[in-house]
Amino acid sequence: MADSDVISELRDAEIAFLNDKEAQLLLSKIKKHEKNRKQGVELNYLKEELFELDSYKRLINAQKASKELMTEINSILNFYINGIDHKCDKDSCANCHRHCAN
């Protein structure tokens, strides 16, 4: 798993985000606003600016993909340990690809 493309992309995306000076400046400003409990237009603007950065989008997509991978791995482990696949519909195995015993 450590060598998977998904995990490699997550690491690369994290590094790119941490090295993105604009992203880090925006993040710092956002944290400062949140620490001072300042809400409003400026905070929303800063967040929107952050959300538009390619490095942030890449990081979010990589995090989503790694979460999906972990969910799939947990599902497989759960199936082999407990014999239960939570993805399977107990009423119909028509869409199930794991051939669980229902």
C-alpha cells in the first residue's frame, strides 16, 4: 500500500501544497482570522482564494482518493475477518462482486 499510486500522489500533493507560498500565506491569514474569531466577507474571500489554488485542489483530490482506498481496504479486511461486506445488499447480490454468502 505504501507504494501505491494513490498514496504517492497524496504525498506529492501534500509536499506541493506545503511548498506553495501563496497557499501557505492564505492559510496563515485564514488561521489568524479564525483564531481572532473574525467572520465575514474577508474570511470568506480568503477561503475562496485558497479553494481556487491548483495545489489545494490537487491536495483535496488526493485526500479523497486515499480515503476511498482506505475505505476499500477496510471493507476487504472486514470481509475476511468477519465475513461481512457492508457494500453488499443483504436483499440482493445482483450488484455484488465479492460473492459473499447471504
